[in-house]
Amino acid sequence: MESPICIRQAQLADVEELAYIEGLNFSKEAFQPETLKELMVDTFLIADLNGEIAGYIIGSAVSSHSLLKGDLMDVVKNPLQSDFLRLQRLSVHPNFQKQGIGTLLIASLKEMVALKEHEGILLSCTESLLSYYEMNGFVDIGLLEILHSQEPYFEMIWENPYCKE
């Protein structure tokens, strides 16, 4: 039996629906449609459930093992050479949350990292999301100091077990 969920690259035609989901989950920090369009040059995957966007994940290439404060807020297009992807955004429509969509998107991003022979995936998250990302194979590697943030952010990493050094 074929799965009704298809993981695919984001397209310009998806921007309005993506912006809507973005606003539902990140009202104050939501990326605007123009920013989402710019991010489509990066690894921007969508979980499509019978023609409806259930969620998305954005990974931007970075060449450093450690995240920089500026990296977290700036939109950076993929450089030609990179060692890691930075998980810039994971967002699941509220109607599809707690159904494994986020985990499926993370697994798809890991697959892309393995295919492109990147060393791994970096991300930053608040304490409330630590256990979620740990469940998905990420390891906490320390606190980040982020300007304009009231709560601490943690840097996490998933190292590609297939990467040849």
C-alpha cells in the first residue's frame, strides 16, 4: 500500500500555504512570504498529505560545527561547500501535530544529509524541545547566548554516521 504522505521540495506555488502555517506556529517570529521564497534555494522539504501541506522543514548549509549567534537569525543561502546543515525551521500544521510528521521530516532531512555526505545537522532550540530532538537522535552540546531572547537556547547536533572523514 502506498503512503498518502509525500516528502517533496517546496515550490513557489506553496508560499501562501507555508506562510499561513508559519504564522500559526511562529506568530511573532514568522518568516514572511518573501523570506520563504528566498529559502527555497536551500533544503526546503514539505510533507504533502493528499495535496495538503502537513508540515515543512528548512535546512541551510553551514561550514562550521558551531552555530553563531548571527547565523540563527540571518537568512543564509546554501554555500557551494558545506559540512553541516542547520535546521532553520521545522513547522507542522496544528491539525497534524503529534502524528509523526515532524519526525518524518527530520528523517527526510537526515537522508538528504547522508546523500550529500554532510557531517551532520545542527540546530538550536529552547529547553521545552530538548527531549523531542533527543528522541530524534540529536545530542545537546551546550548553551547558546542569543541576543533579544529571554530564554536559553541549546545547541544540538546529529552526526551523520555514514560520513567518511
